[in-house]
Amino acid sequence: MRERIRNYFAEHNNVIAQVTTDLLPALEEVSVRITECLASGHKLLVMGNGGSAADAQHLAAELVGRFVTERQALPAIALTTDSSILTAVGNDYGFNEIFQRQVRALARSGDVVLGISTSGNSSNVLKGIVAAKESGCVSVGLLGCDGGKIAPAVDLALTVPSKITSHVQEAHIVMIHMLCLLIDEAFAPDTLAEEKNRKKNTHEQS
């Protein structure tokens, strides 16, 4: 049993090391795009199935509340939480339509829509991404394996290079926490004050 535990953690560490090596530039870009979106008065919509639905809700909760730093509430919505919408759309249109229908109703140009799929092939997430792009939104995929069908459909893909669902999910939550940390810091009162002063000085010098 102990050897099984050691092997599991060894594979976990290997996946996290690969993410650290390969995905840092893309992770930084995603944090910038979400921060710019929220700073300009737009919102983040997040979607996923099963464990990825829980991750979507986790991300939205950290932004509406706070992760670590005390800062303003930020507009983030998980498209997995309204049971009446999910069951109505699922019953009337089919389960594959539950996210795209909400995206068409709620998303506006300038928003960011983030889809989470460990396989990269969740058809309802893919449909939500397509609807997001048609609505003028920035689309992001938090994916696994080779990124599947969703990777080429999004503007920015964070693909965990593993076929083991649990390790993909573990890497996803680490990246979600990293995004929350970077967004927290960007909206911290001191950071906002510094940015305001920088813009003021730049304007005065021009």
C-alpha cells in the first residue's frame, strides 16, 4: 500500500513539474486576459462537468469572495449551479446544450468564457466555447490529455499532459489557485493605487 501511495505522489509530482515547465507562459497570459476583462467591467463565465463543475464553482467562488488578499468582489459566474436552468435546458434541448444556451443568454463581447474538461472532448463544453466565440468573448480551455477537440477551438489552452483524470484534476486546481493568486494581487488596493498613479504620471508627461 505504501508503495502504491509513493507511486501516486511521484506521478502527481511529475505532472506538476511538466505543467511548471510547459504552461507558465500560457498561464500568465490567461491571468492577464482575465484580469483585463474584469478590470474593464466585464465578467468571467466558467463551465465543466462532474469534478470540473466543482472546479468551475470553486474558481467563481474565489473571485466573488476572495482568495487571499482583501479586495473588491469580482464578477464570475459558474454555469453549473442553477438546477432549474440545467434541467430545463437539458430536458427541452438536450444535455449538450446546457452551457451554450447559458452563454448565449449571459455572455457579452469582452467577457471571458473558461471551459474545463479533463479529456478536452466534453461536447457541451465545446458547444459553450463555440457560442462564446460567436458572442465576441475570449475563450479559455483548462484541459487534459492532448487537449482534444476543445484545444483548437479556444483562444488560449492550458492543457495538462496526462491521461490520468485524477492527476489532470489536481493540476487544474493548482492552476486555478495560481490564477486566483495573480488576480488577487492585480486587484489589491495597493496595486490599483500604483496603477492609477502610473497612468496619471504618464498622462501628465505626454
